[in-house]
Amino acid sequence: MADIYHEIPPRFQVEIDREKCRLCERCTVNCTYDVHSFQGERIVTRSENCVACQRCATMCPQGAISILPGKISFAPHYTYSERIRRIIYEQASTGGVMLAGSGTDLPYRVIFDDLLLDAAQVTNPSIDPLRETVETVTYLGRKPDRMFVTEGDGKLTVSRGADYPNVQLSTPIVVGHMSLGSISYNACVAILRAAKEVGTMVGTGEGGLHPDFYEYADVINSEVASGRFGIEPRYLKEIAALEIKIGQGAKPGHGGHLPGEKVDALISETRMIPKGTDALSPYPHHDIYSIEDLAQLIGALKEASRYRVPVGVKIAAVHNSAPIASGIARAGADFITLDGLRGGTGAAPRIIRDHAGIPVELAVAAVDRRLREEGIRHLVSIVAGGSIRYAADLVKVLALGADAAMVGQSVLIAMGCRACQMCHLGNCSWGIATQRPDLTRRLDVDIAAQRLANVFHAWTEELREILGALGIDSVESLVGNRDRLRYVGPNPKVAEVLGVKHAGEPWSD
Ligand code: SF4
Ligand code: SF4
């Protein structure tokens, strides 16, 4: 008997305008989900396979294809929403844990959208960034706790007590960790080129660094994950920073998983594992069960890199991020990365992606405040990510306490990603989240790199414009300056945790 129960109504309806269609079959070539096929002198569609990646509609020379919401409505039910029912139907068919790519699409409130920026008026005049300097250069790493002023030969000399390795960024934006494996070779090259042009830093993800990318080592932040894939002394001499990954916003408490099908020759060489084997990194680091253990690894990495680069620690934003960050700072880390609930991923259990962790806005404010209260804020820089969507989020996350913002999904979108959330399938029709050679070459490296660099340049200009409007002449003066934010959301408790006043309340005395 046919299993009628698994016939779930399609999420999307693919329609072809037969008047316009010239039967060129470009849709059949471009769709990686077998939606279109040429049968009996016409294009036939299987809408149930469609993920709305928009590739076919974009590539159709006749504009004949429409991707519409599914035609069959689910009976309205507030508790058992269409989304919930689809999950249950799918698990009833597969009996498995559902994976998902990208960041959560559940409608959690984006706290950035409940924050407004102050603007300079009369007594604190604004700054015109076209005529005056507004500094966006940012340094990541430990800072000295005091400056020394000496007098001699009739002049005062100011000097720092100690020098610590810092990464210089031309703009307070870094690219988060997206490994070769989770994204394609071409996507990696495009990101590295854009970062080099702009003057920022790129995370390797947990896959190590392919030898082809060594020429970009000076913009590389090399991740040390629990699987310890691909760490190689050759590139430790050249890289900009090292970062221990304890957690990730999209899957707090989880390790990494790259399915064996995606471990081809290229990935095998980079991760230093046999071809075709699953690259599974354990949930915890099996040598880290305390802050003291973490301090040992930080020390070992500093020694391995000859104390040349800052060593960071990345954690997922969770309820007790502030005390954890305090421990990390005291363990000798030079920067802490906080990755929030809405952060992206190449593959994560959907249930974790959608329900574990907290928004980065809350974590960054709590961590910055705690480190300042303890007088150790200078020990570490804070990097914060997890859905930094545009320049407004960048400014707000800095004002909440981050020294730099980490971006991932926005990077992919700049290069053409349609946020279909199917990265885990490895069939990305845009050549981004895939290792299939026929798909990887769809991503033109020159165009993708230029588009991404354009976004970074645009955000940096907008950052300057906002800083000018705030009457602030440098990023450094914005960091943790929560008095320049006001809350307009519905929940006063959120404002209290953020340490931000409500709109209409004046500055602190
Ligand atoms: S190319 Fe993408 S949008 Fe077009 S039919 Fe296939 S899955 Fe759907
Ligand atoms: S990278 Fe590709 S598969 Fe992943 S969300 Fe974007 S378009 Fe979809």
C-alpha cells in the first residue's frame, strides 16, 4: 500500500509561463534539486523538491519561471503551525534528526531593531566625515593597562608599558569561520581576496588552511576546534590570529560535522584526514574541562606561534557568557568572540539551531559590562556576531560593547546566497555551500570578491556617517558607549540587561 502519509503539500509552487518558455532547458541544467525535466516536448516540474533558491528563475532568459508560495493551504492552527506540522511529517518519514543550514529563521525578536541611535545636536556637535577624520581602524588583542609619561630634554614622552600582539583591521568587521568544506573553494578565495582588499580578517573554520590559501595567511584567523583538523606549523608563522572554538551560535554545545560525501581530495588534503571519512569534531575539547585547561591550550598556541599573534576564544552566546568571558580573559586570551543565537552554519541539528543560545545583543552587553566592572576589559577585545545584517547592526553591536563585528551570512548573501537554508545538502545551486565541481565553478571569484568588498566598503562609509552624526570621531570611542543607544522595544527587562535607557530618557550625568 502506498504511503500516502508522506505526501506533504509542497512549500513552493514552481510555475512556468508556457507562452514565454522557449524550451531552452536552462532550468533543467541549473536546478540542483531535480525540479525541472524535459519530457514530451515540454518542461515538467516537481514543485515538492523546490527549496526556493531562485536559481532557475534567475537564469531563465525568458523570465518565464515564477517561484510562488505553495498552493495548498494548511488549515490554520496557532499551536500546530505549518512549520511544526511539516517537521513532524518529515520525522515520521525519516525517523531522524533534522539538519539545517544557515541561521535560524524562527521569528525571535531582533533586539537590534528595538534600538535607536542618538544624534549630536548643539552642545555636542556632529562631525562631517567628508571634511574631518573619523577613524575606523580597530586593533584586536590585549591592550596595556597603563601609559607611562616621562619627562626629559624639555619634552614629555608617552609610552606603553608592554607590547602585545594585535591584529590591525581597517574597519571593525571580521569574517566569521566558514571552512573549506562547508563552503566551496571559489567562495573561500573570493572571501580572502575581498578581506585582503579591505584590510580585515577571515576565519578558517575548523578545516585548517589549504596550501593554496597560504598567500592570504596575513588575513587568516586560524581556528583550533575540538577535532584539531589541519593545524600546520607552516602557516602558523604567517597568520594574523589563532582562535580556539569552544562554541558556535548556531549549535551551542555541539561539535562540527562534515559528512564524508563532502570530504573529497581537496578537503582531505586541507583537514589532513582520509578521503570519504566523516569529519566529526567532538562536542567538547577533550583536554579542556576548566579555565586552567583552557589557559594551558592558550599558552601552548602562543608558544607555537612564537607569541607573534593574538590568541582568541570563541564561545556561543549563552546565559552565563559574562562569567565565562571573565574566566577566558584571565586565562590569557587576547580576544573573545561571542556568537549569538541567530548565527549561521553549514550544517546543524535544526532543533539546536532554532532553540539553544541567546541573542548576541544580550551577551555582548553583559560581557562588556562585567569585564569593565572587574577592571579587566583591556585584557581582551570582544568580537560579536550572529546576524549582523547591515551597518546599523554593526554600529549598535559596537555601542553595546564589541570592538568588532563578525559577519557570515551577510558575506554569503553578498556573493549571491539566497538563504534557502539548504547548505547541509551540498547542492548549493549558487556554487557557495557545495564541493561539487560542476557547481563550484558557477561562482565567479572576481565578481564575488568585488561584490563582497563593495559591501564592506559601503558599511565602513555608513559607519563613518553614523559616527559623524553621533559626534564621535573614532570607533574606539563608540565601543561600549551604551548611552548613545535608546530602547524602543516592548520589554523593559531587555533594556535593563542591555544597560540601555528607554527612548526619551536623557544622557547619564
Ligand atoms: S532552481 Fe531552485 S528555485 Fe528553481 S526549481 Fe530548483 S530549487 Fe526551485
Ligand atoms: S549558501 Fe547556497 S545552499 Fe546555503 S543558504 Fe545560501 S543559496 Fe542556500
